[in-house]
Amino acid sequence: MSSTFELRSGKRAVGVRAAPTAQQALLDYVRGLGVRDDEIVRLGPDAVAWRGAVFRAVPVSPDGARRT
């Protein structure tokens, strides 16, 4: 089963991904940018960092509204 997540870098939305977990959505996104696994720092279940940039995943409800 997958959920939909809004991916954010700071206050800026950078994408939307469907994945089983927030971390998987983030990993799929940054790997899609060409980032190697050894460059990704896992900060928690909903955040990763790469070269100083912090990316977070926020669940999106089925109607498209972001859940905080």
C-alpha cells in the first residue's frame, strides 16, 4: 500500500511521490536527481540531507490537502 507525499526543500515544494513510506519517497526523489546512496544522510523517518540541502516528506490527504 502506498501513500502520497509532498516533498519539500525548506519552504519550497519540490515534488510529489507515491511510496509506502515517507523515507522511501524521499530516497526515490534524490536518487532520481542522480545522488548516490553514500551521499544521502538519513535524518529521520521523514527527512534526508544531501550536500547541505534538507528534504522532508509531508503526507498528502486523498483530496490533495497537505496534512501537518
